[in-house]
Amino acid sequence: MADQTHVLFVEDDDVIREATQLALERDGFAVTAMPDGLSGLESFRADRPDIALLDVMLPGLDGVSLCRRIRDESTVPVIMLSARADSIDVVLGLEAGADDYVTKPFDGAVLVARIRAVLRRFGHAGGGGRGESGGAAETGGVLSFGDLEVDTDGMEVRRAGRPVGLTPTEMRLLLEFSSAPGTVLSRDKLLERVWDYGWGGDTRVVDVHVQRLRTKIGQDRIETVRGFGYKLKA
């Protein structure tokens, strides 16, 4: 297992759990499959997997609550699985700290592609920062926007001198904004650059992550440009 990506898969449906585990293992993943939220939390704490796949509807401890517990302890990537594409399911999962979501029934190849996309951006969280600084005050690898400092070398963020804890997805999102301050970035462009989507994705993923980022770096730091996208105030 040491040379394989370790996936924690929490799903209460026996058929889906067993079929998905087999499919992931055929693609080279090491999979620990659990039937409920509480056993999933225990497994996460014991094994520290590389990524967690969590069904929303779980007995004992639901998937959204499990995601929150995981996020309280770790920045490990989390993908939520839901039988419904209802906005409330999607938003609750993302607000709890999930990095992406997949709607059931899902194609195995699509799930594997989404897993690999998440792992790529977590493995290359320092890969943002394309282009010029766009007028931001820069000292070495540190970009400054008012009281906000983004250390692109050390992958650290400070606000008014205090460290700001970001997940790798939030960090990549901030790097995209800070590489082009004052430039409007569309939701589709952010999906492509941050989430590595080579196809159209759900822009709610972007919206919720922007809201999460705002709560950490300042509500007025990222401006919404209606009908176009978002931009970082220089």
C-alpha cells in the first residue's frame, strides 16, 4: 500500500461499495471501504488516507458531518458522492470543506478522472502563480495586497501578520487570483485552472470555494463581477 494512493471510501450501499472498490483497485488504488460514518472516521484517523470519498447519506454520522470532522483535523482532499444533484446537498458538502463532488450513479472512469484531478492539484499546490504580478507589491516570493501577504514560495498566507490556514484547493484558487490582481477570472476559467476540468463543470464548486476563501482573507478582498466572474482587488 505504501506505493499506492490510499483511498478511504465510505458508502452504506453494499453493492455500490463493493463494485466501486473493485473498480478503483483495478485502476491501481489501495482502497479501504467502510459502511458508515463512524467507522469511516475511525479508519481515517487510523490510516490517514491520501483521499476520502464520502457518500452524503450515511448512517450514524452523515457524510457532511464526517467531512467537517475530517477537515477539522486534516487538509486531505475530500470528494462527496451524492445520489441527488440538489443544490442543498452540493452546497452543504462543499461548505463542509469538500473539494469536489460527484453525482450518483457515476461512471467509474469519470470518478477515477476526478480523483486523479484532485490528487494532481494537491500534489502540485505550488503550481499556480502564472504570469506577472499585475502591480502587486512583491518581495521575493511574497505578494502583498493591503494587509494580505501571499508567499508563493513557502505556500503561506498571512493577513495583518497572522497566518491564514487554507486547504490546498483554496490556496490554488488564491494563487490564480494573486497572479492576475484586478483581472476578472471567469468561473469556467477557474474550473479549468484550479479543478483541472477539461470539460464544463458545476460552477457552484467555484462559488462556494470563493465564499470560503473570503471568510479567511476578508470579505471585500475578492470582488464579484456580475455576469463575468471574480477578481482580486489589487
